[in-house]
Amino acid sequence: MNEKKEKVEKMLKSLNIALTTEERDQVPKKLLKTIMMKFLPAAETLLQMIVAHLPSPKRAQKYRADMLYSGEAVETDKYFMGIKNCDAKAPLMLYISKMVPTADRGRFFAFGRIFSGTVRSGQKVRIMGNNYIYGKKQDLHEDKPVQRAVLMMGRYQEAVEDMPCGNVVGLVGVDKYIIKSATITDDGETPHPLRDMKYSVSPVVRVAVEAKNPSDLPKLVEGLKRLAKSDPLVVCSIEESGEHIVAGAGELHLEICLKDLQDDFMNGAPLKISEPVVSFRETVTELSNVQCLSKSANKHNRLFCRGAPLTEELSLAIEEGTAGSDADPKNRARYLADTFEWDVAEARKIWCYGPDNRGPNVVVDVTKGVQNMSEMKDSFVAAWQWATREGVLCDENMRGVRVNVEDVTMHADAIHRGGGQIIPTARRVYYACCLTAEPRLMEPMFIVDIQTVEHAMGGIYGVLTRRRGVIIGEENRPGTPIYNVRAYLPVAESFGFTADLRAGTGGQAFPQCVFDHWQEYPGNPLEPKSQANTTTLAVRLRKGLKPDIPPLDSFMDKL
């Protein structure tokens, strides 16, 4: 370093950077870091860029209000106008996007942005959680006090009396009513909530966790609740078998979450963690080759349906909300007719989506002249939620499935066509539709960005080929020896991928994986010994289901 001192001095002089004697005597790596911190301090530089390039809330909300507010974008709606004008005197509309753990174990700051109105310490508010549906009482908490409003200053917080719109704020005292996200208002009426954030990744890798010592089970249950709050991407659930499942976006994400769970939320209590497994989806690829019939248990009701696939583009439009259950029915019908060439009459008769009434699967009523169909709708909807959550192949969620209800013959007496008769029958006919429409498994795919040097490319290609990866592009960064390689990699093949890649390239490749899309799994699951069939049977075995895929005649009846 000594021989380069003059060069460094000259450079520092030209950049107007002054170093103390102690700083000059640092080892080269530390010296470089100190110089860079003085040359481009991250906090100041980022703040300057934000001020220079991002629009102010007052300007941005004018053109973003339509996308932020889930109600109608009309001038008569005071909440919409308050958001649009970023008006501090309008009713409070605050979106909580993240729960931040506090030093007090088990408590959280509710961190969010104020879009209209002003939030004050001690104020009574109305909280609409992420499961709230407009007009219903579910996940709605009224007259709850905000103990304190705080300004989040990195690791520190500063209490404030009030905070007007256009700012981000932390709230103390409302965490017990919020799981992941919420809309908060101070008005006596209940407005439409702000739209929920959409994440570009999906929790596709799952592990089962259990406490090594049975006495630690309460700690595990409480820890899972806190983990689900602190990370919006984690999904914690309990299977019918009683297993506690943690689902994350990838192997690394899951590893970090489990470390947080054990060290921070369970005070270091030991855990048993299963091998990671991947979520699949079930889909269909053709129109059903026959009309499917199922009869109710009392033999008085008959349902005739046919299955068909939805395109991937339409599945994405449903997930994004453009063609989803929250869209205006008339606008949605026109969109489906113009973009996906649906019949307008059929597009207006979408009965429901699934699972959870928002997934990318639909039931369409295409019957002609059938009486009392509206009475049957609730039973069809309930059966669709059930069927799409637990598909026929291996109890995985369905994706991209459309079922047309073509005809129904029912008993004249309403007592013989109640939910107890229709729901199980509708589920059976949905399963029959899937089995007759060329069912397939879908697997999640990562898009992998790998930074490497030219002579390590051969090693990368070898590792990706062994793991069913597909290279979609490579480019050289101008003026550097670094190459960027992009590839698709099945999530099921991603476990241990980083270590394998480093070993194959001598540590000269740095991958980054992000969930990208769902892709059809190779092979027909109904064909014995095929790759898809082997995977399907393995999933059934893991879930404790009957070892074989149910045959068609267990769901489809004869006239």
C-alpha cells in the first residue's frame, strides 16, 4: 500500500475527502470502506436520489388513487377524494404494510403510510384487517385506541403527537388486532379498504416444525403467530394431521425464518424440522372428453358439467385482480370478451373463483332455462372452494381450471336439494371434470440470475442441466469480465443449488433465485411409472392419502 500512497493522496485531494491520521493508517480494506463512506455516504446519497427522482405524495396520489382505493373512484366518495388530494383534513386512511417486532417480546409496531387525514396519539380508530370484506363484520375492529404514534428512525423511535398524510408512521397498541396488513380509519362510517399489497414471490417451499420437548409446544404456537406477523411472505398453518407448517419463498428465506423462530420468538427452544418440500398445483389441459354426471346421495338431483383449461395469461389477470372477484362484473365481462374471446353472456355468469374466492379457477353457469338455479348457487360455490383447495390428484390447490355447469335436474321439493345433498355431489362432478380434461401437475419455477466469469460458464451449464434448468440468456457486462446468466430452475431442484454451483465453478458463480411462474410438470400423472405419476404418488404418501389416484368411476355416475 505504501507505494500507492501518493496515488491515493492525489485522488483524495481531487475528491475533497479529508482523512484523519488514524483513518490513513487503516489496513487497505478498511481504508477503502472509509473512503467510500466519505465519498458516497449511503443514507445521504439515497435521500438525495429520492428527493430528486420520486414524486411527492401530493403529486403521486393524484394519479395513483384509483389503484390504491378498492371502492369506486368517484368524486362523491370522501375517502377516495381525501386520498387523491392527500388531504390532512379528510378522514384518516392509513395502510399498515408491516409489523415490526419491538424490544418488548410479543409486541409489534404497526408500520404503515398515511394516505389521507391525520393520525394522533390516543385516537380511537377502526381497523379493517386483510381478511375484511366490505359490508361484513369479519376482521373488523371498532373503537380501538392508538396508544402512541412514533416516527421510525432506523433502530430508534421518536414519539410524536400527530402525523399528517404523506408520511410513514409506526403505531403502538393496535398490533393485537392485525395479523399482516390492515386499513385504519377514524371515521364513523366504514369505507372500502385500501387494496392489499401484491408480492412478486409466492410461498412455495414448506417444512413441518415441531418442538423437541412437548412442554415447548405453547412457545412454538406463540412463536409461529409472531413469525407470521413479522414477515408478510411467510404462511404458517396447521394441517389436518396436526403438523405445524411454515411456508416461505425459497430455501434461504425459510432458513432465515426458522432461525428467527427458534432464536428470537422461542428463546432458543430446540425444534425438529422436516426436509423442505415443494407445493404443486393441479391443472387441466383439454376440454373434458365427455359430459360429466354426478347424482346426489338421495338420487333426486343430477349435475352435468364439463371441465376446460384457462390460459396462463387469464390466470395471472385473475391473480392481479383485473379479471378477479373484486372487479366490476360488467367491466370484467367486457375485458374477458375483448382480451380472451369469451362469450359475453358466459362472462357475465361467472359464479365464483377458488380457492378462497380469489384463486385462478372459475365456475361458469352456462345452463339454459333451468329453474331455481339461484338456490343451488351457494352449494356450488362451497363445493368449488373445497375442490380447488384440495385437488383430485394429490390434495394440492388447483390452478387454471374452468368448469361449465351445463345442466341440472333437481327435485321439486327444496328439502331434497339442500346443501347436504348438493355440496358433496358438486365436488364429485368437479373432480370428474378434472380427470376427463387431461389433468396435469404444475411445479413452481425460479428465475435464477448468476454472476460469473467466462471460464466458469461450463460449470454453470453442467449444474443447471443436471437440475432440469433451462438457460434463457447470457450477456457480458460492458467493460468488465463479468457475465450475467439467466435461467429457469424448478424450485424442487433448488435445494443445495448454491453449494453445488460454487463447487462446480470453484466459487466463482453467485446466484440469486426469485419465484417466477408455474410450469407444467413433465409427464401425465394418470400414466403409470411416468415422472409426474411418481411425484403425485409420493405427495399422496407424504400426506397420508390413499396410495393411488382415485379412479374416474368413483366420481362420475351413469344415467
